[in-house]
Amino acid sequence: QVQLVESGGGLVQPGGSLRLSCAASGASGFTLDYYAIGWFRQAPGKEREGVSCITSIGGNTFYTDSLKGRFTISRDNAKNTVYLQMNSLKPEDTAVYYCAAVRGPGYGCSSFRGYDYWGQGTQVTVSS
């Protein structure tokens, strides 16, 4: 089992920035090295959508086209943590943001399907 806890959400004005964290844990000796991580979001009244993901091998990153380069995903395996840096935030970015994990290289992580472990989500609200 893998436990994921998101943090860093909050209220921010349009054009502002936030950095979300996804802290992973498990049994003794757990390491995030073997897991690909994806970030998802679900806005009110909308379907959950994939935002970004990062592979376990090579640290390759992928983003949905609609983000237009505003978001950056990174991982720090020594801290068992994955981050999502969000810049130039817009009201339409308002959503609950979730991180999810899948064991393996995760080269297909950008399909945003097949993730096995999920966090509880953190609320991001972009409003003036």
C-alpha cells in the first residue's frame, strides 16, 4: 500500500502561484523511486482530468496541452515527495487537486489511466 497526502492548496488571486506537494509513504523501507506520479484536478461540476505526470525512470514529465506551460511537475525521491508548481493561475484552475501513484516506469502515465493509489486532495481556489 501507498499513502499519498497532498498539501499546499489555498486561496490565490488570478496571476498568482502555488506549489502543491504530494508526500508518499508506505511500509518500512518505502521508496518513491519505483512509482510514477500523476496530478489530477476536479473542478465543480466537471469531470476529473489529468494535469501532469512524471515517470519513475528518467523523470520524464508530461502535461496536458491546455495548461500551456504554466505548470511544472518535479520529484524529490529522497523526500518521497512530488511537487506541482502552478504559475499564472486563472479562475478556471479552481479545483480539488489530487496526486496519484502507479508502480512501474510509468512511461504511459500521460494517458492518465490506471493509477492505483490516490491522495485525499487539496483545494485550490483562484479568485479576486
